[in-house]
Amino acid sequence: MPSIPSNRCHHPALVRAATLALALAAVGCASVPKPLQGQFAGIAPNAAQDATGQAVRWGGTIAAVETGAEQTCFQLVARPLNEESRPRLDLDRSQGRFLACRQGYYEPQVFKVGRSITVTGHVVGYENRRVGDYDYRQPKVAADVIYLWPKVVRTRMVYAYDPFFAPYPWGPWW
């Protein structure tokens, strides 16, 4: 009985090339911005009991901005980061608070309360700050990078209903 040729391609080099192309395509969709890339400790601010000296990449929403003569400090409500290292605002949970300070002046009208930032740096200690009437112990980061994320503009698409063309663009009589 004659064998029927298979239409499948089992060439190992082609399979490897296709797998590599798919992997690169998937990685290329979400990448961490260059200033935020690197190796960092995988601890959250609320779990950083004694993390002094650790390199961290944390992010969140700005709760307060304090400009000084030499540096600017941001008090942040920490949020989990997504695959791009952007703070996830879709979750109604916090990873605590932390302070991030960097040399220089950062304009408080640009770095407004509620904006999202991601910082990289080293934990240099802890400070007690008041949040309302509560004494809150928060890690302090000497920031190497302060990355301000662009505002997300959410739009809502509204489609008008047309009884002569719904649900088909050519009409129901075709």
C-alpha cells in the first residue's frame, strides 16, 4: 500500500525558528522602560521589615510631595507593578506606603498627588510619619530613577443604533 505524504513540517530548525519568533513577539508586547530595567529584590514595601541596603523597584500613586533645598521626597501609596513596571491602579489594594527621595527639584505641579510613578533605588532606612492620626513606619528609598508615567485617558465608545442597518452594515434585506 503506498504511503500518503504528510503535509506536516517536522524540520527541527523550522520549529525552533517559529518558537523563537513567537517568544520574541510575546516579549516585545510588554517591556520595562530602559531606566527601570535591572535586578531588584522581590519584596513589597509593606513586607520590607529590614531591607536596608536592598535594591528595589517600587511604584505607586503620589500621596504627597515635599520639596527641599537639596532634594525632593515623594510619599507614595505602593501598588503592585504590572509587566511594564507600571503601578496597577485597577486593584483596590495597597502594598503600604514608602518614601522616595532624590537629589534635585521636581515640580509639584507636574508630579501631582494621584499621579503614578515607579522608582528604583536602595532602601536607606525607615521613617515614622503620620497618616491622619496614625503613626506609620515606612521604608525610605534613595531613588536613582523617578519615572513619571503618562496619564491614562479612558474613553468610552458609544455606538448609535440604526434600526435599518442593525445588526448588519448592509441591512437585513440583502
